[in-house]
Amino acid sequence: MESEDVQMMNEDNGKMRRKGCCTASRAAAEGQAADGLTAAQQAAASSEGTTASPNFGTTDGMILLPGGTFLMGTDNAEGFPADGEGPVHEVELDAFYIDPYAVSNRQFADFVRATGYRTEAESFGWSFVFHLFVSEEVARTVEQVVQATPWWWPVKGAYWACPEGPGSNVETRWDHPVVHVSWNDAAAYCRWAGKRLPTEAEWEYAARGGLVQKKYPWGDVLKPDGKYVCNIWQGKFPVKDNAVDGYSGTAPVNEYPPNGYGLYNMAGNVWEWCSDWFHPAYYKDSPRLNPKGPLAGTGRVTRGGSYLCHKSYCNRYRVAARSSNTPDSSTGNMGFRCAADAT
């Protein structure tokens, strides 16, 4: 596979995918249904040990948000109506805790070491790696890509500890967010830690940092004082990242200034799994008090955008932007952070 192929496919189908998302689905790659429990999911679930974290249920280091009422969603013209970003509606939340950072490689390694857990990427034997990060040797093993997202290559042997496939490691990235984790993997980690994934409403409330209907966690200007304060794509997507923000790929979980609630990287870096099932029409008739998403679905909500988001394509690093993926999907730009009830 050559990057020129990706560029050609992107240009040929750019108009069709202009409003698409920068992530890829395992179901699309394997031609399988997204619902039901696959053999790989069963294998991953069965490998989860019964040992609980020595800090099980502790909220030390988490941020306590008092809850209250906020305006969720957006009607801004930059939004994607097909994603169900609007209408703007009032939501009331109970108090809850949330981690200031996404779960790091070091934290996930502690979980794996304590439980023997195998991620779904390991059970399936592959995960999606962004094409520019694939070595020439590994590239020769890539058999096909997903037509809708040709920049994502299904790489055999790619998983959280080998994020670019065989020959790669996280030895210099222990403080970076763990990636190549599915929703099921993230939920397993949360159970081990005695925590949970945030609801989509909690995530947006937290991301806004106390600001009302602002575009980003820090305000309406992408680069305050001309400086990048989040990890997103600069350049021509998907063939050239100028990395003006300091990073090509993930950044440390504590990089860039926090928002008004003390939370880091609520825009860019990695997509973060939420607990909710996704439906684009949910906001039109969702509960006002503590909404938890639809009762069922085929995809789980992801929030926050990633280092691949760019205004010309996936402008979803805005706090109201939303996306989704199947619960068994894993890519090099999806991670998570934990939440917990205040009670």
C-alpha cells in the first residue's frame, strides 16, 4: 500500500466523505454485523481476571463536578445535523466524578498485568493503524483497506502495546493515552477500577468547563493568542500533518492547558468512549434529567475528536460534536477516561 493510493482515493471520493468521520469500523472491514457478541468478544471477556484494582472505587485524583443544568448540543452552522448535534436543549445532571486525564498506557498496563486481560484487538489479531505510521515492512502485510476510510490500514499484530504493529512499542509513550481499545475493553478497565464510562451528557458538561455554548473547551477561538492548545491535524488530510501543535500522533495525557474544570485534552488527541448507545435523533426527545442514551443500538458514542481531526474533513474537535463506532472496533486514535458516581 502506498500513501499516493490514499491520496487518490481521498480526492476521488472527497465530496462524498466530506462530512464523514476520521475513524474506521471493524464491522466495515470484516463485513460483519455490529450487533451480537462475536467470538473475539467472548474470548476477550473470558480473559478478564477477577482481581480488582488495589485502588478499586477510589476517587482520589478525580475531579468532582457538582452537577447542575447546562445547555447541551449546538445549532451552529459548523455542526453536522446528520450526527444529531442539535437541537440545543437543557440538561440537568447529578454530581459526578471524572478523571482529569484519559487513561494512559501506563495505567492500562497495570490493568493488564493485574488481570491478564486481552483486548479485542489481540483477540481479532489486528487493529486499524493510520497509514502514515505504518513501517514499510509492516505495510507489505496489509491486504486491504476500508474504502470509505482508506487512511486506516488493518494491521496484523497491532494492539495497545504495539500501536503501529510488529516492531513498535509504547516505551516512550507511557504517559500517552492508551489506544486500540474497544468500548468493551474500556468498560472492562472501568469495572476493574470500580468506575464507569461517563455518559455522553456528563462528558459534554465536563468538556465545556463551565462555559456556556462555546465552541471549544476554552472558548470560540481555535488558537487563543495564536497558539494551538489541542492536538489536531494541521496540513492536508490525510497525506501531510505539519504537526504545528507539537505532535504527530498522540500527545501526553497532561499536555496543553486544562479547561475550567481542570480537565485535559477534551478536544483532540484521542476520541473518548462514552457509555451511551448512539442515535442521531436522540436529542430530539431525550430526558432532561441525567440522560443515558437510547436503550439499544449498533454503535457507542465517541466524543472529543482526535489528532486526525481537521476543519476540512472531520471538524469534530468541537465540544458539541459527536460520533460513534461499534463496541468491538479499535483504532490508533480512540481511548477513554473514567467517571464515577458522586455517591
